[in-house]
Amino acid sequence: MWQDILTAFALYLILEGMIPFISPGRFRRTVELIAKLGDNSLRKAGLVAMAAGLAMLFIVRS
């Protein structure tokens, strides 16, 4: 179980690191736009991301 969790976390770090590595300027602009969003917009985006992750996990594991 811990091996799966650490593997998932490692993949997350790899994917998150690719974004600023490939296009640092675009990443910087995106972070600036995100910082300007209101709390409700960020919560909605987080909810959508969690739901998408849960759906993918359900599909992959079934």
C-alpha cells in the first residue's frame, strides 16, 4: 500500500515539475492568473480536479 502511495506521489512530482521546466514563462503567467482568482473559483476548480481524479481512479482500479 505505501509503495503505491509513494509511487503516485512521485508521479505527481514528475508531472508538476514538467510544467515549469517546459515553459517557465507560461507557468509564471498562469500562477499570476490563479493568484487573482477568488476563493470560490479556486474551490470549484479544486472540486473538479478531485472529482476527475476519483473518476480516473475508479476507472483504472475496476
